[in-house]
Amino acid sequence: MVEEVAFKRLLEFLEEDIPLWDTTSAAIVPEGAVVRAYVVAKQRGVVACIEDVVYFLKRLGLEVKELARDGDTVDRGSSVLEIVGNARTVLAVERTILNILMHCSGVATEVRRLVDMVRRVNQRVRIAATRKTLPGLRYFEKKAVAVGGGDTHRLSLSDAILIKDNHVRIVESIEEAVKLAKARASFAHKVEIEVSTVEDAVKAAEAGADIVMLDNMSPQEVARVVEELRRRGLRNKVVIEVSGGVTAENIGEYAKLDVDVISCGYITLSAKALDMSLEIVEVIKKR
């Protein structure tokens, strides 16, 4: 079950934060105290990984009510979750769940922003993530991308073929790299290759690549690639992905072009977290 995967990962994060016991709560919070708390958004944004946190908290014996669902846009001051249960447990999980919710909601919010920007220019273009994820957080970050309306791209090295510059250096040519990949790939795998010049894009398309990734090219260079592929009758035979150096400031220029996918590494590596807090609003039982 996907829920169990997320639960185990969250439990690891919690164990990192509380390897033995919570020294502060053990000293001052009665063992049997029960509280009601809310997770509150302190900024407007798109929330993500709510359902994973809810499952996690319920497994820990807390009562949880979802006040917002994955993909919802919430306003500043909106309550996202209501949590009722043992006070020590609530305090122990506070930072772990906030870290995940804030980071993933930040990713989803930025992805939604980019998707909305691009759709105003070109309805056909997909916004995708990359494999640039923070260690231990790939499941959550990729889910946040999907929640925000983006494409997850490949989830790992195992589920897609993407030939990069270092692969080409080893086998010495784009043509040979594509040939080997096509010969050995599963029927379920398309072959994508990263290129950085017009000439290499043409070679890749002529060699039979399914997807050509234009790496760190300016909008002007991308336009030249598209035009050359069209001139040679190759444009409709490949998916064109633009990647590298794409930001919110220049993504509109790329979206104007005849491309299919725009991928951005920064949305998982450095999207700004959506600020949230956990606030205890009622002590239901003191001891």
C-alpha cells in the first residue's frame, strides 16, 4: 500500500527527531493529557501530502479531521487539519508533520503557479519535475508535483531511459547510444536523450529517439532546434522537452515555442515552503 510507504518514511523522520523521548514534554506535560489542535496555514497556497499525514497520525492513535484536501488552495489563516489526542504525542509529531506539509505544499504551490502561467500561453505544454529531489523526500516531492498539476517525470533510474551526456561520452556517439537503448529497452520504455546543440538534436531524432531533451538552451536556441526538426520532417516524430535554467521569469518565453514538456529542477530542490503552524486550542483532559 502506498499509505504504508509514506507511513514508514514519516516514522523514520519522527524517530530522527525523537530517538529516545521528548525531554521537554516528559518534564512538564501530564502523561494522560488530551488536547485539540489545528494545523493552520499562515500563507495562501496549494496544500499537498495531507492524506499521508492524516494516515500517519491516525496510525499513531490520534483523531484527525481533514479540513482541506490535497490540491486545495487555502487562504492565510485557514485550518488544514484538526487533531485530537494525547498531548505528548501531538507535541512529538508537531515538527515532523509541519516540515512535510510546509515543504510539499510549497512545491505544489510553485508547480500550480508555473502551470497556470504556461497555460495562459500554451495549453499543450506540460510542466514536469526532474530527479533532483532531496534525499528521503522523493515520494513526497513527486506527489506534491502531481498535486500541483505537474508531471512527475521519471520516478527513478529504473522506470525510464534517459541518456545523458556522460552516457554518450562512454559509448562515443549519440547514434550508438540511441541504437543500444532501442535494442535493449523494454517495450514499455521510451528512449529519451539529452542534447545541447541543434546538430545533436537532429542526430538524436534521426537515430530514433522518442524524446529529445534540450538542455540549457536559450529560447532562441530552442526555436532553432524546432525549426530544423520541422524542416527535416522530424518534428512530429519526437517529444521535445526543455530543461535546464528554466525559471518563473523565463518559462513564458519557452512556453511560446512548439515544445511539449518544460522540466524544472528547482521546484523540488528549492521551492519556498508554505508557512504553517500547529496550534493547541483546547486542553480536553489535563491528566
